[in-house]
Amino acid sequence: MNIEKLNSKYLPLQPEKRIEELYNDFSNILYTSSFGTTAVYLLHLFSKVHPGQAVHFLDTTYHFSQTLDYRDELIRLLNLNVVVLKGEAWRNEFTKQDRTWKKDPDLCCSVNKVEPLEKIKGSYDVWVSGLMHSQNTHREGLKIFEEKDGLVKFYPIIDQTEEIAAAYIKDNHLPLHPLASQGYQSVGCSHCTLQGRAREGRWVNKSKSECGLHL
């Protein structure tokens, strides 16, 4: 089934049904989560549809402590199978000593996010992530499926709104990211994240709106 047919098939479906169908259409599924402010929406859906699905978490070593605590809380609550990915230790240490995020944030993201994921992507047929149209202008134009560098990417909640996500989280009595109540609507690495709406607090004063994983 090509990308156009996949999008036509999945567009009328609600996110939970999209996830159910994914397991009929694909075998080797890569799911990544940042455990950010809306992550629990998709994590909860997967925990219902396919509880054993591995959830890959990119540990840049720069996360807020609240994010790591939140991840661990959701692991216990949803019985998640989390797989931690890290960049090469010496390259990660270089970014710390060099403070690379200040002068070349693209390189810092490449070392600590893009490269460790690139090492495993080839083993999968489809890559799932929780992108949403409302998060930035790049994501506004995405469809449910796209093909990128030979890998199919699947965004089951791309056309859902922040209000829908918030209502789902509330209705299912799911915990919020601890920083959400402090004005962080998007949470990444601590040195590149400020308070702000949507993703406006990410890489402030930089010509950058994505870490590179989804470009």
C-alpha cells in the first residue's frame, strides 16, 4: 500500500482505530516518545491497543529532571516497555565540555538525538511519533503518513488539536507533565527550552524549530 492509499484509508479513522489498523498493515514498528506535555495522550492509546509495544526514549542527558520523573511515573502507571537510546558517550561528553548547544544547536541535536536513532531506524518498517499540526509551521503541512529516507512515518494524532488532547488526558485521569502548569507547553532539553505556547519556547532566538528528527 502506497502513502497516498494509506492516508486515504486512515484519514476517516479516529486515533485509536488508526493504531489498531497499523498492526494490520505493518510488522516492525518503531515508536519514539519524548515524554513531553502531550505525550501521555498517545502513550495511553498505545497502552490500550498494543500494551507490549516498545517505546524508544532518546536520553540526551540534558532533559529536565521533571521529564525523567514523569517518564518513570508513566512507565509505572501504563506498564510501558521503554527502551532508552543514547548517543556515543564521548560525543555526548564533547557537547557538554564544548557547550555545543550554544554555538551549534543543530550539531548538539545531531549527536544526541539524530545519530542514536539513525543506528536503529533501518530495522523498522514504520516510525510512529506524536506530532500535531498545531505545534509549528513545519508540522502544519504533514499528513498521517509520509515517506522519508526509505522509512514510512506515521503520525496518528497529527490532526488532533491541543484541546482534544487535553480533554482526553482529563477524561482518562492521566497525569500532566510537571512543567505544564509552569507555562511550558513544549518540553525538550533543559538548556534549549523556555516557557511558552506551543513550541515557541524551544530554541528561542535561534533559526531552529525542530531537533532534526522530523525534517
